[in-house]
Amino acid sequence: MTLSAPADHSDRERTRARIAEVLARARRRTRVLTDSVDEADLVAQHSPLMSPLVWDLAHIGNQEELWLVRDVGGRDAVRADIDELYDAFKHARVNRPALPLLNPAQARGYVGSVREKVLDVLDTADLDGGPLVHEGFAFGMIAQHEQQHDETMLATHQLRRGAPVLSAPPAPAAPVPVGGEVVIAAGDFLMGTTADPWALDNERPAHPVHVPGFAIDVAPVTNAQYAAFIADGGYDRPELWSERGWAHRCTAGLVAPQFWERDGDRWYRTAFGVRAPLRPQQPVVHVCWFEAEAYARWAGKRLPTEAEWEKAARFDPATGDSRRYPWGAGAPDEHTANLGQRHLEPAEVGAYPAGVSATGVHQLIGDVWEWCSSSFEAYPGFRAFPYREYSEVFFGGDYRILRGGSFGTDEVACRGTFRNWDHPIRRQIFAGFRLARDLREDER
Ligand SMILES: [Fe+2]
């Protein structure tokens, strides 16, 4: 017992240090996203799909207060009077600007005082305590929550009109272009996780899944490939679309991905206020699930199921194990994945050879969220934790799965098991897709 005590102690201190670091990183990002615009832009609603940025800001603080100050810390409330205003289930995004929200100065002051108390709680929290704090889970959940709102706020920035306020170095070009597909043989693999300490309830538990043999594209669909679909009349051929997809394409007047604009025979894309010619080898982004479905039919393929996507990302045929990330267990960095708003665009396909999966598939993590064919359902053995509203209330709804994170996603909220979901008509998210297909008789 005594021999293991120092190791346990240093493990706990390492966890505490990591928590402090991920919370600080999330806050730096939140500041960039909220300090880069003026007061009028902070309180404005840039799209009915989005909250005013100042709502996201105070909501980040309010969730942090509820879980870490009051629940984990057992401390008095900082602002119990505002809980209702910042409850995402009580007010739809479209109604949030009309609420008596904290103004920008109040919101900044509020998130600052909450954070101060949280760092105090962190100093003494028993990280071996109950399930909520075990290995720092609640702190990890709150860091992920803030980063998820940072990605949402980045989407608000993309919808905002006016002069550019955000900038970042361009995403890397590909040393060697990649394309084609790989075949993944039929067999079981372990999907989801039981052991990952900060994995959320919907990623749990790990469970074996039999996946029939399939082929999956080595890279996501690029702008050039998507432009060929448009040039071939993709948006004018109802036979390529599902009935629901075609109805939506007509009602919404879809003719190209969101933020694309044609000038003569060239396509331009506006990103964060900057209009530039499309980069042909970057993954297409800002397409809805119905557009992805139509493109797949045009290409004679289909979207991968969620299990196929995860098997391509995590399965190591040499060992039979499932990896945390496509490249292994090591945390993502600038050589393996385009994450963390380091670049404000997806990188060309093939730009991250060090991030390739054991099955030979590129860029599964980062760049663009990838639409899967599956809807959002519980894994066998699912248990809601720490509250039903995190995932359970969304199971069985009209949602499609998104996997892998985007250039706007922080690594703390991205791993091979991470599941995202959204309505099939949504385009403001940083989503693209890749294709898969069943195996032919001679390939099995
Ligand atoms: Fe939230």
C-alpha cells in the first residue's frame, strides 16, 4: 500500500494540472471569440440558428457554476438568479436575444468569478471521490462544454457579416495528394469506450460490433469533387435525392454548399469575412446531410455507418484492439490533426500523413465533421450520466451522427469514440463527409 501511495499522489496531481491547463485553454479561446467583436456584435443575433455570443459566454459560466462550484465544490451560488435564463432547454436560440441577459461587462465579470472559485475547488477536490469527480470527470466535462460552445461561437462568427475579425495561418497543403479507398474486411471490433475517463455517457460502454466488409474513402470529399457534382446537375436531378432531401433542397433553394458563390465559371467561398477562390483539394464544408446523401448516390456510393466510420478510425488489424485516435494513443498535435482553431479552414486531403489510421484512412480526426448514415441511438448497456439531458433525450430523434471533429473542435472534445449529432438539414456547422460502399462479390 505504502509503495503505491506516492504514484497515486502524483497521478492525482498530474490530473489536477491537466484540468487547470484544459480549462485555461478553453478560456483563452472563449476570450478570442468574444473579445474580437464589439459590444453591438456581442449582443446581436447573427442568425436565428445561433445565440448572441454574450448568451454563450454567460451560459459557459453558468454551467461551470452549477457543476463545479455548487455540485462538486458544495459552495454557495454565485448567481442563482440567472440559472433559468441560461438553461438551454428553457429558451430556444431564436428567443434568447429578447431575454434580460447579462450585458457583456457583467457576463465577463461573472465567468471570471466563477472560474476563480473553480480553481479553488480544484485545489482540494477529492479526485478519487464519487463517479462525478473520479479522475476529474466533471472538470473534463465542463472543459469539453466550454470548447463545444467555442466551436458554436466560431460558427456564429462564420455567419456574422462585416469586416473580418479572426485570423489564423492557412491550413497546410498536402505533401502528396491522396485518394481512392481501402477495403476493411468483415469482423468484430470494439466500439465505444468504458475506460476513457472523460468520455461522455453516449460513448459508453465499449461493446463488440460485427461490421460486414466494406470499402471507405481514404479522404473526405473535396471541393473539386463536389463542384463536379454541381456541374453535372446534382442539384437539379431529383433521382439523386431522397424524397425528404429533394423536398428540403426545393424549399430551402439549395444550389451549392453554404457560403459558396459562383463568379463566371469559378467558385468562391467566404470564410470568416474573407472571400477567396475555392481551394480544390480541401474537404467540402457546410453541406447538410441531405446534400451528402445526394452526392453519394451520384458517385455510386453511400455514407458510412457510424460503426464503419469508427472501425476505420480505431481498429488495428494487427492487434485487434481499438485505438483512442487513428494514429494511436498519443494526444493530437499539429502533425496529426487539424484541430483547435489553429487554422480556420480544413486542410487539403493528405496534409496529415502522420495522422493516418491503422487501416490507411486519412484525416478522420479534425478538418471537417463527417456525416454518417446512422441516427443517434444509445449503445447497448447505456446509462445516462450525469444527467438525462446530456444525451438520452436526443436518442431516437431526427438526428444524424457526425464524427471526428473539425478544425473548430478542441482536442479535449475530440477522440475516436466522440459522437456528435445534428438535424439532417443543418449547414452552419463545420461538416463535410466521406463515402463508403458495400463490397462486391469478388472483394469479399
Ligand atoms: Fe451548453
